[in-house]
Amino acid sequence: GWYWGSQGYTVEGSHPSYEWFYNRRNVNTYLGLPTYYFQENYYGERYTGGIATDDVLLPEIFKLYEANRDGEGKPYFSFNVTYQGHGPYNMERTYWGDSYCTGDYSQSTLNALNNYFYLVQDSSAYMKSFTQYLDSLDEPVVLLLYGDHKPWMGNHGVIYEGMGISLDTTTEEGFRNYYSTWYMIWGNQAAKDLLGQDFQGQGPDLSPCFLMNEVFELIGWEGSAYM
């Protein structure tokens, strides 16, 4: 955040959970995000059902972007953390149907997986709508999307064990199953036109601490070696 602020960007972000969790209110400030929207100071007024879901979060992120664009008009950097798909997932019952995952698994495993995959589908649909809208803009926008950890699947990974998925970190397979998440770098049409980059293809495997470096290399920017 400090780097973007030094380049004249508006720097802010959203996480619809609580500011005290992981001491995010202070930590985000230390990381150069002076304005941050949490349950306490923003989302609690816009969603009364607890922690805001993606159908609330994503439109609000865009509204904040628009307010900056139509106000000061400065370049905009926004760091956001969603919550909707976070575990634990109910193992006693399903809430949105039983057809997302079938197989010869225990009922508790099927319940958790069906709840999880519905949330993945729902979040993906909102993200698709979000990117379709961004693609219609004249302003260039680049998104970096990534997961922060593997899904919760039972205490001590009991569901992974039941599905035959190794979490043995002494092996490469288990290490990757335990630690790997997907990332995506996406640009709207205006960004593609401006940068001459089609944002297609498979990126390298890398530590999340190098994700921003990968964005800079992809779009041809130069910046701090400590990005």
C-alpha cells in the first residue's frame, strides 16, 4: 500500500468481517492502507445478516471505485478480502441442495462438500458479473485474484483423508495439496488495449509474496524490487 500511495494512488480496501480479527484495523494501516472498510465502520450498515456476502461486497467495492473515479479521479488501488466461501461448512445438513457433489462418501462429507461447492458457484457467478461490468468501462482495470489457504474440510483434515487426498507435507503431492491455491490476473478490454497484453495463458507456480511482481512483469511496469 505504501508504494501505491507514493505513486499518487487512492489506496483503500474492504473486508466485511470484523476489524479486531487478526488486529486488521492496525495491521492494514501499517501496511499502507489508511482507509479500510470493515463490518464495524461500513458493511454492518449495509447488511444485517452478519458478515456481508459477495452479492453485497462486490457491488460496494465497485461503488467505492466509482466514487473515487468521479471525485478526485486519482488512480485507484483496492485490496479486498472476501468471506462468503470461508469454512467451516456444515456437516450435518445441506442448505442449497445435494447435487454439487455425489459419490461413495460419508453423509457428513457430502454435506460439507455440497455446502462448499454451492458457495464456490455463487461467488464465481458474482465475480463473472463483476468482470463483465468492468469490461464495459473505458478506464483500464487489472484484477489480481487469489486464494489465501485451502478450504476447511473437517477438523484435522478428516474430509481430505476420507477422499484420499494426501496432506502429507513431507511429499511434493501432499505439500502442494496443503499449501497451493489458484491465482488469476485479469484485465478488462481497456487494459488490454492500453498495455498490448491479452492476459491469456498459464502463469508460473510462485509464492504469494511474488504475485505483485508477476503483475508488474506481465503488464510491463517497473517498480520497487521489494514489491
